[in-house]
Amino acid sequence: MSFDLLHPTNPRLTVRYPYFHWPTFWSQVQQGLYRTDRAFSAAVMAACAMASSRIRDGAFDRFPNPPVFPIETAVSLSEEFYRAAIRAIPVDLSVAAEFNYKRAKALLCAVAIQFGYARTFSAHLGDYMTMCSIDGFHHEIRWPAGLSAIDIQERRRLVRLFCMSHCRCLQGSIGRCTRWMFTRQSPGTA
């Protein structure tokens, strides 16, 4: 399975970010799902914000054919995508149960780090943890029945990789994640 994050408007730009299964994600973008699914729209905008901010910061200079557009464009686009993702997520997190809202919040944490917004990072992380806590997202048994293998892997990667890497940023604070906090026991799997 390929879990790359590519900039949805320029598939040549690859960032290793395991929150998406690229063929599935790209197919959903091409189908225009972001136009009708607010949660998916939030995830797409957050992915675009991440990719644009990486371009802005020169992460694609190592590629033989880097994107050809002014760096100022990437700066303004990353901020616009970031704000669009935030607008797509309900203020009342208790109604933001869809998986893509969680994925969007995880990406917004990474974007906040990329922008150097430490306090905003903490706010997004708190929102993510709140959304996970509301529906017990860290317990696979509480995930919807009938998920595909790809859906299960996307969720597992989000829970484990996000918490294990981002919670390290909270050393010395209230947040602390350990591997033992996650329960791997989805319906129909052993």
C-alpha cells in the first residue's frame, strides 16, 4: 500500500506522510468528494496546507523537477488552505465524528509546527484528542464495522503515528501518550 501525501493539485510533489492511502485519496479528489463531504474537504484543505507550507519552506528543492511558481504563491496558498481547513471543521467538536475531521486536525497540527505556531499546535492537538476521546477512537473495537483493509490501516496510522510522534512535543506537559494506551481489536480481525 502506498501511504504518500501528494499535493492534490500537483501529483509530482510527494511528501512522506502516512495519513493517506494515495490511490484512494487521489480517486476521491478526482471524484470531487471534497465538494459534498465537509469532513473530506477539511482533510484535503489540510493536506494542501501541509504540502504548500513544505514547498514554501523549500522542502522540494531536492527534487530534479521542483514546482515552477513563485514562492510567494506557496506562502499565500498555504495560509489560505490552512484557514479553509479550519473553517470546514465544526466549532462544536462533538458533531465532528467523521474520521476525516480527525485526520484534518492531525495535519493542522503538523502545519502549525511547520508555521512555527506552538500555541496553535497545542490547540489543534487538544481538539484532536478531544475528538478521539468523544468516540473512543483509540479503541479499534469502536470503529465502524465493515471497514476495508485500507480504511483500517489509515486509522491505525493516524492513531499510532500521530500520537506517538506529536505527543513527544508535549514533554513536560499534561499530554502523554504511550503505546499501551491504544487497543488493537477491530471487529472481524484478530
